[in-house]
Amino acid sequence: MIQPEGTNSIDKYRDRVSKFSSELDLGLVIYIVKKSLWFMLVFFILSLAAAAVYLRYSQPEYQSSTIIQINENNQASEVLQMTKFDGGDNKIAEAIEQIRSRIFLKRVVEKSDIQVSYFNEGTFKNNELYLSSPYLVKFNVKRNAIYGVKIYIVFEDIDSGTISFNAGGSNYNIPFTTSNVVPSPYFELSISRNSNIDTKTFSSQLTAGNKSYFVINNNDNVTSNLQAKMDIKLINEAARTIQVKVTDINPQKSKDLVNLISKEYLDFDVERKSESSKSIIAFIDGQLDLVYSDLKSTENNLQEFRKTHSYTIKNDAIDPNIVRLTRIEDDMLKVELDEKILAELQQNILKNKSIDTYQLISLISGTEYENAIKEYTQSIQKLLLEKEDLLYMVTPNSENVKQINFNIETQKKLLIETINAVRLKYKSKYSSLTQKYSEYKSKGINNPDEDLEHSRLMRLFSISEKYYTMLLEKKTEFSISKAGFVSENVILEEAISDGAWISPNKKMAIIISVLVAILVSLLLVFTRYFLHDKITSINDVVNNIDASISVLGIIPNYESDVPVSQLVVDKDPKSQISEAFRSIRSNLHFINNSEGAKIIAVTSSISGEGKTFVCLNIAGILAYTGKKVIILDLDMRKPKIHKGFGVSNDTGMSTILTNMTPTKDCINKSHFPNLDYITAGPIPPNPSELIISSRLNILIEELKLTYDYIVFDNPPIGLVTDGITTIQRADFPIYVFRADYSKKAFVQILDKLINEGNIKNLSMILNGVDTNRSTYGYKYGYGYGYGYGYGNGYYSDDKAEKKRGFSKLWK
């Protein structure tokens, strides 16, 4: 038995891939595409069906958007010419981060109606009711485990029903009425009808058979979900506009949330900017109470002095020494007051680690020492603003925040040292004034002691009054500043209509499904192309053989069922297949047209390639010319000739070669003129030995005396070696391949027969070619040996002609 040389399948696959671009067999690709059309159609149907299911059952999402213009201005501060601390120029980036921050979004959640979510439960998806829920729930949570749990509600009538839920591994069924609070271990609920839903609509929703439930949401989780569903982007940097988008499964909810975010940001911006004024006003209010007490005390002391001493204010000329002493006392009190304020500030800084810098700014504003410590206050203010902005993005324990805290503490230390230096300066000035006061007083004054005491009390009253008046003025200034903090940011575009449908995208889903079907189809086609190892054309034989091979011809597929006898050339002489065998007969004459009897030996690689079919019809077409032909069935392991002619197989080649029966007793006449045959006979135990015996040679010589052609139906040479002897001695050795059945590896057997078996005149026939496959499959018939393609055969009936027309249209 001759076997094809084995090669590694991986190497073969790599070789096909490497040659794919340069040796793409377009005809084979088209053929595979045609064979795969039903699979491709199934892929498209399944892909489109998957898209339809996705579009039908996926949860739709809606998106709403609003546009905000970011501006920065404080008219009150400009009018009052108050000191303005700039927190940076990049207000747009600051605004984007503020809106995106959890602190801000939590404010939005707390002011919205999304702490409770209402749903109608479906088979595949749930529908969120939002504001269209027929009932509303107010709650007081006792245990956090109830957050996110589905609480089903069933109304028995418009005022009562039952709620049920599973929490902590236990099932709860609790009756309720709309007039009472519903108690449970996890919450207290108050269920009421939605006043926006009329009774008729409410009743219809109850009887619609919808399975309703609600979910109590944790604010932190809702904030996280909102943060994930929100998108902010800069639209126009020159116009300072940003767009805020919110995506949700309920269109009205997405609209309400995005509008609430934009409006809440304006309020948030005002609150953030007015924090300094609020803090300063609160500090001034505290100081006013203290100063008012001092002012009231000095006023009472002055009145008591005048009443007790019956003191009358004199309008006479004032002693210059008294004037000087009064001025010195005024200076001393002012220095004492300023030093007292600094002492309070220093004590406050040392006592409270987190001193309010806004208070400090308000107190030093307009004082002599403002410039001395202004640099440090501005640095602290700038660092505090940086810290506030940074806390929107990072946690308080981050390294950046720690670094800013360190810088703030450093600036505070420098501020305290500066305050100490200013206090020392005031103390020194106070000592100098005290010394001058003593000097002038020692010179003697003509006025009585009552005048001096009265002057002292007046000065104390005047200083307290001035300090109180100053605080009132500061409070008025910062109140006006606070009132002037109206947000300059503008909502340029609100979400007016409900959110637009954005997902699932019908057009994109269909496009993707079509692309997936195309890709899978291409993958199928090229996978079948790479794995294709069947002979479909003469080209496949020629490209895989190293020897020169003659092509006798191509036999097309038989359009009808092959008869039991397998003889078809006599059934329809004008058919395409009959023309194919006539061409093979002509080519045999071209190969060898010498006188004398000729031996034709037909073999193949394996059973099923049609060697018996070819053998019978070649014999029949030769008999048509008047030549005497005999067929010998040498395939004694699997005989078929007797089946074709419908005779018994009791005697035949096996009995002739074993001398059990004479030759003349085994020759059978067919219904075909000039065509005889000898069956294989009973299956012998040693068919190989019988074929190579000398008795076969004697038989051949006997038959040559009577017949012009002796046709051997050999066993498949790829399975057994029985037929090699007859192939070697044949005048016309023929090797049969069957299109779309024989493997390309079988060509190596043919190659071995020519090169190693030294059978130089070996010819081949390609059987079972689909001639409807355009020129593909026999396009290489011309130019190899004596063969040529059979696209020009003719049919004998109109039905065939009609079929041919449809085939052309398909092609």
C-alpha cells in the first residue's frame, strides 16, 4: 500500500497562511462563499435577532444637559474698595471640580426627590416611575441594612394594602393604611397617595396588574451614582461656558437633576463667597457686645461723676498744660487700645489652632499696623483658598493638603512674631507717653482735680465711643459686601424637555450586528479556505505534483441519479457527461494510436472516487466505436462489476487465476454491443498473489486475441498494492480523482507512481466536477497533457437548457 508522505498539520497551516496573500485562489474563495451562504444567512439572522432582543429588553437611558457661564465679580467689594484676595484665575476649572465634587452633589441629592425610588417590575427590565408614582413614601431609617432593599407594595384599596420585603434573612409582610405610620424593625414609613395623580388614574394603575416596589436609597450611594452618571465638559473657553450632562433611566428625572445641579451651583457659589463676610460679621457682633458694655460703663461713670460733684462744663480758656495732658492721654489710650487688640489676636491665635483669618483681616483693616502684618495675612488667605479648592479633589490626609497645612502653620508663626514686635513697639511708645504725661503733670496745673478727673472720664468715654462706632462701620461695610455677593454665573440654557434617548442606540446596534455577522462570515469562509484540503480542480493536482502528468479530461457531475449499472453513456448520448467520455476516448487515441490490442488500467487512491464508474463508461464509449472491449474486475476485495450488470459473482477472476474455471465460462455478455466483462469472483484470501501470478499474463494474452481493449478495474492503489503490477504493464494507465472528495495529499501517491514506480505514461481524470461553478474547477484543463475543460457540452432537453440559464444567472 502506498501512503502519502505525512507532514505536520501545523506546518501545512503556516505554509497556507504564508502563501495566502500571493497565492489566493479567488475561485476557491468564491466556491466556499457559495457553500457557506446558508451559514452566513443564519449568522445574519442570529445577529439581527440578538440586536432586536438587546433593543427590546435593555434598559433605555436618557440624557439632559444645561449650559452655565462662569463669571467672577463682587460689586459691593468694588464699591467699598475692600481688600480682595484672589484665589486664582482658573475659575472654570475650579467650577468644574466643585460641581463634580461629592460635597456639592450631596447637597443636590438632599434637595432632590430621589431618596426613594419607585418602580414597576417587569420580566426583563424595570420601569422607574419617579414623580408619576401613584403613591409617595416618607421614611425614618432605623437600620442601615434596609438601604437598597426592594420593598414590594400591594394596594388592596386606595387607602390600605401590604408591604413586603426581605432583610436580615427574614421575610416581612406588614399591612398599612395611608393614615398611619408603618412600624418595622428597620424603618418607620408613612405612605400616602400622590396628589398629582387623580383617583381614576390611581385606581387604574392598581388594577393594571403591575408589580410595584420602592427602594430607600442611601444618600452616599445616590451621590456616587449621580457622580458616575454626570459628565461636565468645557464648551468655549473664551466664553467661559461649561456643559453639564446627566444620564438616567427616567427622562424626567434626568431633566430635573441637571436643572437642580445648575441652580444649586449658583446658590453654592454665593454661599462660598459670602463665608468670609459671615465670619467677620459674627466676630464683630461678639466684639460689639464687649465694647458696648465698656462704653456703657464709661458713660455711667461720667454721669455719676458729674452728678456727685455737681460738675459744670466750663467754657473759659483752657490751660495749655491741660490740653497737652489731654492729647497725651488720648495717645496713650489709643496705643493701649491697639496693643489690647493685638494681645487678643495673639492670644486667640495661640489658643485656637484653626484661627479664622477672615476675623483677623477685619480687625487689622484701617489700623496703623495693617501694613506690617498684611503680607502674612494675605499669604495665609491664599493658602487657605488653595486648601479649600484642593479638598474638592483629595482627602484631608493627602500629602498635598499636609504640605499646605505646614505652610499655613509657618506663616502663622511668622505672624505671631510680627505681632510680638508690634506690641513691643506699642509698649515702648506707651512708656514714652507715660513719661511725658508725668513731666507735664509735675509742672503744676491751675485747674482743680475735678477738671482732671472729668477730662479722664471724657477721654475714656470718647475712646469707647470711637471703637464702638468703628465696629459698627465695619459691620455695615461687610453686611453690604455680603448683600453684594450675588452669583455672577449665568445659566444660559436649561433642560426644558425630558431627557433625550441615548441608549440603546438602535442604529448603532443594527450596524454592529451586521458587522459582527460579516466578520463571523468572513472568519468562517477563510477558516474553511485555510482548512480546505480537497481537490476541486486540475490546478490543485498540478500545483501539488513534482512530475509531469497528462490530463485525459474532466467528467462533470451526473445531473440525475447514477443507475445501478453505472453505465450512463448509453442513456443519453447527447449529454454533457457523454461528451466528456468521448473527449477522453479521443485523448486516448492521441496518446497511443498504434495497432494491436490495448490495456487500460484504472485506479484511484481510495474507494468512492469513481474508478469503477470511469472504467465502465470508458469501456462503453470505446464499444460504441465498434471495438471489442472486455472489463476485468481486479478489485477482488471489494468487487462491484457484477452489481453493475446484475449478475452473480460465483465465478470470475479469482477462479480463473486459481485455475478453478476456464476463461470462456467466466466471460459475460452485456446489453451493450461489443462489451463483455469478467466479474471478480469469490473473494480470495490472497488477491495480491493472484494478480502478480503468471496466470494473469496468460489470461491477458488470450484476451488480446479476441478483444481490442482490455479494461482493468484495479483496487484503490492508496489502500492496497494489488494494482501496481497491472498499472505498470498497461498501455493506458489512468488515475482517477474525484472533485470535492479526493484530498490533495493523494497527489503524492500519483507523484510516487510516476517517479518511483517509473510509470511515465500515467494519465489522470478528474471526476465529479461541478460545471456550474463557472470556470472554477476546470479552468486549468487547457494546457496540461491532452485534457481540456468541458464547459461547452450540450444538453438534450429544454429542462437542461433552462437549468443552464439559471446557473448563468446565479454565476
